[in-house]
Amino acid sequence: MPKTVTLRIDDNEYRTFKKIADVENRTLSNFIETATLKYIQENELVDEFEMDEIIHNAQLNQSIKRGLQDAAKRKGRFV
């Protein structure tokens, strides 16, 4: 179920967001939602090519497994 979020922005930001939303024929809320999701996909998630590289990097996977084992044993320290 959709949730309502209140966002406080200054007048200049509002005008900028509104202008871009109008150019893209979107509502302001749809523009903000779409821009936020795009930002997350581009900056926080691994794309399919990066994931393929990670999966096929044996040395990296061994290191990750050792790290998980050490963490489970509470070996080492968090830096």
C-alpha cells in the first residue's frame, strides 16, 4: 500500500524539480520517486556485469568466505 511522505525543500529546489517533472510530463512526486530509484540503482546496487565479475573471481570469493567464517567465530576486529 502506498505511503505518503512529506518533504520540505526550498523554493529554488522546488522550481528546479517542478521544471524537470513538467519537461518529462510527470507529476512532481513521480519525478522525485523515479529520480531517487534511479540514483539507488546507479550508486548502491551492483549491475549484472559487476556481479558476474564478482561471482567468477575465485580469490575474492575465498576472501569473503574466510571473512564470514572469522566473523562467525568472532575472530578479528571491526575497523
